[in-house]
Amino acid sequence: MRMRTRRSLSTAAGAVALLMVAAACSSDDPASPAGETGGATGGDLTVAGPIPIENLDPHGPASMDAGTQLAARAIFSQLVVSTGPGEFEGELAETWEPSADASVWTFTLRAGVEFSDGTPVTATDVVTSFERVMAGEGPLAGNFGGYTVAAPDESTVVFTSPTPDAAFLGKISSFFVTPQAAAQEGFFQDPIGSGPFVVESFEPGATLQLAPNPGYWDGEATLDSLEFQSIPEVAARMTALQTGEVDVTWGMPDDQITQLTSDSNITVENVPSPGVITMWMNASTPALQDPAVRRALWQAVDFESIIASLYPETGTPADSPVSPPVLGYAPQEPVEYDPDAAKAALDAAGFDYNTVIRWQFSQANFRNFVDAVVSDLAEIGVTVEPLEKEQAVFLEDLLALEWDMNLQQLGSQGFDAATNLGRLYTCAANRIGYCNEELDQILAEAGATSDKAQREDLYAQAIEIIWNDAVGMYPMFVEQPYAWRTGVEGFEPVPDGLPYFDEVAVSGD
């Protein structure tokens, strides 16, 4: 069986493992021949995920966007791949080792890896890629404040943090290496990478056409071609799957799952995920500055009934900003639905009922959820204006804080709370208009210790502050549903909604 350690992702969410920072790690088993998919070989695969691919630049403002990350896994390579909480396997990195205090991380690159144009992947490419991330000041850069990187030689990369960073592997698992030419204008319209596929054509927000990379270090992908399509309307995407226009999709609404399950030509599977439906409230918006107001709005929504109605297959009421599979999860006292108490709290806080709360979201499958929340808030006299935005506009406005409430599904890259809480909730991040110096200190301490029990205790303290200050509403833990047609072989669902396709094949259907 080919050495694809990322395959354990489909079961990694079941348990929390120890954070491995004390010893060097390696993944140097020899790769076996490509195309081991139970006999099927080749074929053309068409995929339609729930989020369109608007941008192929894994270092820029859209670096953490699900569409960009999905494409990057096909085109580029990571240093390491997360396989569970505190568990990692090497991709470009063959070995890695932290210093005693986890402030310096040294990586040795796998020998013989080339970009698709035949040029070698070197430590200089890694350094250039990381420096580009930092210069761009996009979402990914928020993980690496104060970091520097150096290449002592062409196979060694050294990352240095101003403070100990035990969560570094989880953070760096979102990082992709590109050639030095990536800094050139227009590079990402037809990029060169070291991943399993190469770009044939790209129409942002519509279609990404890929072909196997014959020089891929882990063996050429089995497929003849891979196409990502953007089908934003859920009904159209489900129809495309059932008619065979699309072979694989995921992120389906629960009301579609039963219908798909009854189709003998389709396999449906749900997997636990690190995802949490998250409704941030912009604390820099005058009407939402008071935690009492934010908590009252949370209390006014009957999330338990909404989940039971809309997400009976994939939703569970949340009791934390991060989900149970994530290192750092700490359950909190649920916010109970009580519209009368919510109205009284708003009155006591002097809430202006003439305020119109701008609520942005970008995924069509959230529409029913949004309508239900808007209806509940209207019952206590609060007006919410839903704003469904194209993904690129959504991301731009998200970073610019051009919203009052924001809806998205947030995960924790590397199954580590540092990549969620530590990246998004600090004063320096300024992602939510919220600043709490006590929280900053706790999050800094949590990221600086390699003691797992201490990290869990610190994240529990941080989560309690975030929960009680109602920085956002956290209504639901998410299972990730996937569906694929008969004839698709070797496909394995992953918890984070960013599947790999290099070991997939399509037989006659």
C-alpha cells in the first residue's frame, strides 16, 4: 500500500492524542507503486465541493479559505500533514525536531522532490514561501507572529519563534510550499507546484481542471483528469451528483442526505469533524460592544430546535468554540433559549431596537439556518439583515470587519486549539473587533508550553472567557457528510472537508 499517512484522517477525529514535541519524527517508508485502488485505474473525476475555488494562492488573503486549501492540497505540497490531535506525518519534510523549549523547529526535507517543471524543491523555496506568507499578512500569517525562517543548507529549514510554540506543527500543516517564482504577477493563474496534480486551466469561481503530475514524489496520481466545479446552488449540486455530472461532493444539507442514501448508485458517509458553526459578533460595532447584549442575542435563538429541524444527521448542539476532537476542547454551560429573559436583558442594556444588524455569510446551504435565526431574533424585536456574499467578497469584508455578525464553519487546523483560538481571538489578530488582554496572556501561555495537561487547562480558561463574553454564538458541532457515485474507488472522506484525490480512480459506471 502506498505510504499516504493522510489516509488516517478519516478516523483521527475519534480520540485526542498526546502532543508530540519532545522527539524527532519521521515518515520515510518507501512509496509503493501508484494506482493501488483495488484494480481500478485512471478515469476522469469531477468534484463539486460546497465552497467555490476563487483563488489558487495559498499564501495570500484567501490562504485559509476552504476552496483555496482544497486546491492547494492537489497542486502544492505541505511540510507536514496532520493526522489527528498532536499527530503528524511528513510530506516534504522527512524529519523534524523541536528545541528543548519548542521555540526552534528544524526540518530536513525529503530528497529528490521536484516541482512539476522538473526543478528541485529546496530549503530556499520553503523560506521564500514562508516569507511571502508573512509579508502578505493574510489569515495564515496570524499563526506565526514574530517568526523567522532560515535555510542553513538546501535540505534544512529552521523556523525560530520569539517565544516557545508547542503548537507549531499544527499551524504549519496549513502551509504550502511554492517555487520562488510565485512572487511574480500572474503566477497563480497557471501555477507550478510539487503536488500530485498540475493545472490545465482555471476559471476562478467556476472550474479548475487538473491533470496528474508525472513527477510527483509519491507516485503519479491514478486519475487521468480531475476537475473541480463550482455549483453553489445545493439543489443543482445534488442533481449533478445523481445524474452523474458530478462524481463526488460533500457538505450536503441534512434534508438531502436521506434522499441520496436511497440512491443505489451513491455512497453516503458522515465523519466527525473539527468544525463548529460559528457566529461571531463584531464587538467594534457600537450596538454589540456590550457582552450582555451579545449574550442576550444568543439566548433569544432556539438553536436546539433549529438543529433538530435542519441538521438531524450532522448537527449536535455545541458547548465550546472548538469541537471534542480538538486538543484544548473544554465544555461550557450551554446558553439556554429564553426569549423573555433575552428581551429583558436587552432592555436593561439600553439596546436600540432601531439598529439593523448586518449578518454576512457565503454558503447557500446556510440559508435556511440564517432564516430561522433571523425569525427568532425578530420575535424579540431585533432586526437582522442577512447578506449572502460571493466568497471573495465575504473574505474581503470579513478581514475588513465590514459586518456586524458573521456566519461560517470554523475548524481547528492540526486538531489543535492554537490554530483556532490562538490565531483568531487575540487583540493583534483583530478578527472580531474584540480585545481582552487577559485572554491574550492565557493564549500566549497555552501556545508556549509543551505540557499537554497545562495546555488543556489554559485553553479551558480561554474558552470560558470567550464563551462568557459571548464573543460569538457557537450553536453546533458538525459532522462532515460526503457522497460519491458507484465506480469511484479509493476515495476516503476526511474530517476537515478537504479531501485528497491522488489515490482515487474511476471505473466503468
